[in-house]
Amino acid sequence: SVPVSSALLEGLNPRQREAVLYRGPALLIVAGAGSGKTSVLTRRIASLLETREAWPSQILAITFTNKAAGEMRERVRHLVGHAADGMWISTFHSACVRILRREAEVFGYASGFTIYDSGDSRPLLKRIIKQHEADVMGFSVANVAAKISKLKNELVDAETFSRQVNLADPKEAMFLTMFREYSRTLQAANAFDFDDLIAQTVYLFRAFPHVAEPYRRRFRHILVDEYQDTNHAQYALIRELTKPAPAIEPASLTVVGDSDQSIYAFRGADIRNIIEFEQDYRDATVVLLEQNYRSTQTILDAANAVIANNFDRKPKNLFTAGGPGAKIVGFTGYSGHDEAQFVADEIEQLHREGTEYREIAVFYRTNAQTRALEEILIRSAVPYRILGGTKFYERAEIKDAMAYLIAVANPADALAVRRILNSPKRGIGSVTETQLANFAERNGMTFRAALRHAGEQGFGPKIAKAITGLSDLLDEATALTAPPEEGMAPVPVFDVLALLMNRSGYVDALRASKDPQDEARLENIEELLAVTKEFQRNNPDGLLIDFLTETALVAAADELDDTSGTVSLMTLHTAKGLEFKAVFLTGIEEDLLPHRMSANEPGGPAEERRLFYVGITRARERLYLSLAMTRNSYGETSVSAPSRFLAEVPAELIEWKQSPGMAGPGGGSRVAGSLAWGGSSSGAAGGGAAQQKPKTEWTNRVTGKVRDNGDLELAVGDRVKHDDFGEGRVQGITGTAAKRIAEVQFDSAGRKRLLVKVAPIVKL
Ligand code: ATP
Ligand code: MG
């Protein structure tokens, strides 16, 4: 056995200890929620470093989100200090980007490749579908995107697909044409979409063994969290890295997972990866953990009872040494607003009793459910934030600014250059754009290179000048971002972005605009500038391409910020791996959970049940289950039914609270009466709420220079003074550093959201 210090093993149960101390080729830790899987993985890494069995550079740990990676790094650092630094702890996507940036040149990509998210690839697919008039055959952006993604996750590229497809079927032939064109366009643009990142890395390793070899040699210990949600491509990547090779001992592999928490089958996750692990890795040792350290027994009883309804699973019973804890609170609201009011009231109650807002989370199945919740939470002055809902990087002006940066970093990316061609308006229309594209094609050059030849294409002098101006600006910025000489700091991304935004006239155009929206856009640009500043502070040697990588890979749960005093709202999918003292599961209704879309999917309802199970098991002490009898959507009121899953929770575990003014369960006549009442009044209530809802806006002005309140200490309750809005009181703080936002109730100007770093405020 290995001399692991007792401090590292402290508090672990015998099974957990076994998992930490295991030394051998393959270890599978299968265990229920909250049983310490992630904790054990962390300690295992620490033990390998502590005993010097491994150097940090020999460890590759894969987590599901960047946030989880950061957390794990912190925990390892806490255990073994700065030995943690050279270690690869990252998501599948980040690890693959790192590999591709170094190696992609062997198969014809430049290391400055662009990463396309769905916001980039959807317009492209839309164009392709339109061009082939494929919509009349029933193709939509959504179904083409989903099918391409699914194929890529199964490592089927367009060429492989062309060999499987039945070309006599016009629909399949059409799909193949579009798949090919999509792939070709990405390749020409030196771009990968999210699924490519993994699939192309696998392809790279398989096609070029000499590229794979240093990685097989380097990573001696590979550890994967949330293994139940890996898809085939991810599975294959791990397979490649642990493959026996001449004169290389295969890496030791540890995977950790819970098949009851597999919730990504719709994205190609393959639960068989965990079930078949023992067959794939013949010498694997399996460790089972059953003791739960997170939740009360009441919560676990509910979780156990619900998941027992799924067939085809290994029976597993979570238990805790802690007590039964409080009962689950159930609530049936009359309407979605009613339900939201219940949530807000209970949150306030918990808060009064000493639970911090950040210890509370509200989950829902679909994003559409947030509207009612938000309205009521704002009205109740409960500070909250939505994870995965901000979509900062999806805003048009942010996309524009990023396209400028991408055009500089990846000159082959025609999409990026075309996006900024007439943004801000330079009088360059679509005819000119097409002409440039044709010129590029005829002369075998990139779209960006074609800009340099504006004088040879017969454009009028004004247009030619505008194109040349843009081209010169991009060239100048590219020169700025050239890798610095040894020992020199790179030009900060902030300077590059500021140059692009100012000299292109983008900022001036927004400033000159009379459209009130444009002021908000200006502020968003400024926020992005603040983000680049923050990036440079954290990565003094960071290059533009590192900044683009980081911003491309932000996942929803990455936005969670433990230090902020806000309630977290998120979908059930985002909640995976997280824990909170109090959890509200809302909308426990048929058609929402299980979602109506799941009914037609094989295994759909079972996956929805696992989603419910994931939600329940996030709670440490208090669990709330709520539903509404009616919901408003698109101005119509629909009547809903309680979820079948609700009946699977043993009745004695739940204490039901009703909607105010409603009879007990099954209070039929009363309900029918109020239905009529609610149907007519809910529209009015909605309108009233819309009026009451304070306008949220970014209130700092662009002054030409970025103001820096980075170090300003602010807390809920502080009084502040704003240049324009006068005095007010801080109601909530969200985000950190450059993204820290204060919600301030001004005495006369109403409620505003301010980006602290740049807002013209002082603390009183
Ligand atoms: P999930 O399935 O939700 O990902 P998990 O199995 O990864 O859960 P962890 O998040 O590692 O579980 O642990 C759940 C909680 O239990 C954490 O708060 C962790 O600190 C705590 N915990 C784990 N093991 C122990 C232990 N031996 N003693 C005390 N607390 C523990
Ligand atoms: Mg975990």
C-alpha cells in the first residue's frame, strides 16, 4: 500500500478510502447522488500527487463544466498546494481545444481556428437549407442541426455517412448534401463546432498515431467525473488515450458515475458506456458507494422511491447517517403566478430564518417557466440570477465585437469577416458582399484577402475606400496580436478590442444613434471591454486566441458564483453535480415533467424521471415541490395536471400547502369557480405586472475611457450615490470582478442594474 497521509483520508468511509487508495489499471466508482464521487476523485488526485506517484503534468481530470474544473483545482490546491498548477483539469471540450490548438496543423487547420456555437452554425444551416429549398422537404434548422450533432457524436462524418446512406431516398440524399456543405464551409473557415472539437480530436489521434503518442505517454492517470453522460465520441477519446501502445504502459483510468443521473441521452450520451465499462476494461475494479452525505433521509427516501420506478437499473438505496430532517413541502398553486408567489414567500421565510440566498435554488424544466418567477421575485425584492439565461455572448453587438476579434485571429473565417463588413454601416450592400465572395473564390483566396484587392473589382471609390479601410484596420490589429518575442508581454486583448471598436466607427455609430436601445448596446460593449481587462489580469501572458477560447466555452453552470448573495434559478439539466441547502422544484406537472416532447422518445419518460431524481438529490435540508393548475402561455390559459412522478413520492413525506383561498386537494367546485375567475383576470394581472416590473438596464455611460471601480467594496444594504440617479440602496450583488452587477433601488430613479466596475457610483 501507499503512504498516503492520514489528513487526506480523514473522514472518509471505508469504501471511499478504498477508491482513493486503489492503484491499478481501471477503477469504476458507481454510486448514487451525493455519495462523495466528486470528492473521492479529488482526493484520489491529491493522494497521487502527495505520494509523488504522479507529477501534476501526468494527470488529466475531466469534469462536466469549467466551474467544476475550477472547483476541483481549488480543492486539490487546498490539499497539496501549488503542485496542483500544471495539471489538466478541464471539460472534454477544453481539453480537446488545447490539443487541437497545438496539433491541428497536421491535418490542415491553423491553430487560430474559430469555435462555432449554435448561434454561429444555425444561420449557416439556415442559409444552406434555403439555398437547396430543403424546407419544403420538411427540413428545419433545428432538425438538421440535431441530426448533424448526433452523427458527429457517433463519430460519423459526412464522408462516412455517404457510405451508409440510401441515396435513392431523396430526403436522405438531400441531408447528405447539406451535411457535406456544412462541413466544407466550416473547414474552409478554419472552424470547428462544439461536436467537432471532440470528434476531430479522436480522428486526429486515430489518423496520426505519432500525434497521439506523446499524450498517451504523458497522461499516466486519467479521471472522468459524470461518466454516465459521456457520448460515444467522448468514450472513444478516453479509449484512444488509454490504448496500449508499443513501449507505453496504458494510463490508469478512473471513471465515476451514476446511471440514475444520466440525463443527456438526447445529446447522444450513452448510458452503456458505464454499464459496459467492466467489459471494456477487463481488469477494472468496481467500488460502490451508498452512503449519502448531502441530504436528509426524508429527501433520500423520496429520491429512492421515485427512481425505483425505472426499469433496467441496478437497485440502489441511498441512506444517510444524519436524521430524517424536515418534511418535503408541496404546493399546488392556482396559476403560475400563484406558484411563483409561494416560492418567493418561502424564500423570504428561509432568509429570515438565516438561510443565505446563495444557499437557495429554484429549478424548472423549461426556460419559459422563468417569466412568472422573475416577475414575482423582482416584485418581492428577492435577489436572484438565472444561470444559462443571460446569454451575454449571444447579443448582436457582442457577436459583432467578437466577430471583429475572430476576423483578426482567424483570417480564414469568412463568416466573421462578412458579419462585420457592413457593421457599422459603411454603405456596403449584399451585392458588393457577393462580388467580394466571388472574387475570393475565383482567385483561391480568403474572403478577408479579397478585401485587400478592393481596387481591382470595379467598385465605386466610396465603397472601395470603405473596404480598404476595414481591411487595413484588420491587418493592423493582426500585426498587434502577433506572438510576442521571448520574455515580452503580449499586447493586451483590451487594446486590440478598443482599437477595433473605436477605429471601425462601431462605438461612434452607437453613440450618435437616437435609438435608446443603442445606449444599452454601448454599455454591453463596455462590459465586454471590462471582461478583456479581467482576462488579462488573470492571464498576463494570455493571447487573443486564449481569450476567444475561454469565452467560447462558457457553460451555464460556470456562471454560478458562490460568493454572491443571490438565489440561483436554472433548468434541471444545469443543476447536475451542484448542491444547495434549499431547493424548489417547480412545475411538477404532466407535459412539463415529464416534458411533452419526451412522450414519443423511446426511454423518454425514464430519462425525465432521472431528471426529477437529479433535482431532488441537489437538496441538502429543504425540498419544495410545486405545481400550478393553470399556466399562461402566449396569452392563453391552459389547464395542467399533476405530474405522474408526484404520486411516486410517498405521501407521508410531503406536507401539502395550498394556494390561498383554495380548498384542499380535490376541492373541485371551488377550483372550477376560480378557474373562471382566473381565466379572465390573469391577462390583466399579467399586464399590471409588466407595468410594475422595473426596467432593467445598464446604466453606465460610455465616456470613451473605462472607469474602474474594480476594488470598490459593496454589499447588500450599502448606500451609494450615482452621478445621474442620485442616492439609493444596494439590493443585490451578482457576478464577480468585471462582471459584478449591483441591483440598486434608487430613492427617486427606481431600480437599476449597474455594472459596478464602470458605473459612475460612489459608496456613501
Ligand atoms: P453527485 O452525484 O450529485 O455528483 P457526488 O457523489 O459527486 O454527488 P459529492 O458532491 O462529492 O457527491 O459529495 C456530496 C457532499 O457530501 C459534499 O458536500 C461533500 O463534501 C460531502 N461528503 C462526501 N464524502 C463525505 C464524507 N466522507 N464525510 C463527510 N462529508 C462528505
Ligand atoms: Mg459529483
